[in-house]
Amino acid sequence: MLAELAQEISPRVVIVDDDDMFRESLGLNLSEEGFEVVDFNNGEEALDFLLDASDPDAILLDWRMPGIDGLGVLRRLRESRNDVPVIFLTVLSDQIYEEAALKFGAVDFIEKSRRLSIIVQRLKLITAGSKGSQIQARDEDSEQGTLRRGNLELNGDIKRAYWKSKQVDLTLTEYAIVHYMAEQPGRDVTYRQIYDLVRGKDFVAGYGAEGYRANVRAFIKRIRKKFRDVDDSFDEIENYPGFGYRWAAGTTSR
């Protein structure tokens, strides 16, 4: 009975966008797809709602809004330890915006011109927990204890990374990527494998059939920078041009 009731609960999605026509149209379409929708036309009211013990399954967030913009909303959420999945829906297509969104913890960045079916598909994957369940499964199966590889130490119990005994401030997703590569040193890991780890298996990228590559490159770029902030000679993540990346071979111990 409880399982049946759980299945009947509609995923709750919050839309934050100052474009009334777009917001209302999207909300109506998502409602028809089985989502419970709550919408706001500004960041201030959305934050009041989200920080007041509200727990939606996902947030669709515009970037440019009067007052607090989308990035400001995302930063406030993460500062308050609110980890609800955030998807940016925006007309801004420059990669610099995507990198900024991912840096502060967004799970995806979609252009508003994309078809509704794309948005719905991603929402269903996210609200079904495909991303979280995959990382959680890896946490339980292979990320417990401590993995050491040369100067790298990964503490799976608290999800902390250390390089030459200095902490590297990785996000949970970045930690999962590093662990995935470091536990199989010298082995080439494809862009798609990394993307599946981050987004959930078979998630559809937003920039065409090979669009996930830019997303993965942004993650690797940030990870390298964080390690190089600790040690500017860090070069353990090697490129395999046109294919993916690998963690340099070394000695492993647990």
C-alpha cells in the first residue's frame, strides 16, 4: 500500500522565471505531464519559499531576472545546504555561463529554445533519482574506506580528497569523477562514461549527439584547477584526445 501511494505522488517542480508567458506555458505543459508545479516570477519570493522547509524534487531556474538573478538564487541555496537539483533554462548559450552554473552546483543547463520533450525527459530522469541513485550506489559499493594513489588520498567515509596531505575542495560529483578514474589507473575512461556517472545512464545531452563532451570537459577543467590550486605541478589527469581521460598509473592501497 505504501509503495502504491509513493508511486502516485507527483514530482514537485519549482519554476522561477520573470517571463510570465514562458513560465505559465511551461507550467501548464509540465502539469499535463504529471508534475506538480509551483512558480515564481522573481528570485526573492522563490528563495523565501525554498528556504522555508520546502522540499521540491527539482527547480527550473532562469538566469536573467530583476533583483536576485538565477545564479544568485543558486548560490543562496547551496550556501544554506539546500541540494535540490537545479536546471538552468536560459537564452544564454555561451559556455562561460554553463561553467558558472555547474561550478555552483546546477545539474544541467538547457537553452529555452529546446523542445518541451527534452525538458520533460531530463526532469523525469532527475526527479526519478537516476543521478542520485547512481552516485549513491557507487558510494555504497566502492567508495567506502580510503583509496590511496601516490600523492592522492580519497576518504570514502566523508567524501574528502587530499593531495600531498592537503585537502582539495571537491564537490560530491567531482569527488565521484576523481574516484572513478583513480580506482582504475592507466585505463582510458570515455567522455560518455564520465557523463553517465554525473547525469545518470543514457541522459540526453543538450547540445546534440556529442554535446556531453563539453559538459565533461568543464568538469575536468574545474577538477584540475582545484588540484593545481594545491599543487601547481599536478598532472595526474591525462587526456586521451577525442576519447576521454585517464588517471596516471601508480600504486594503489586501501
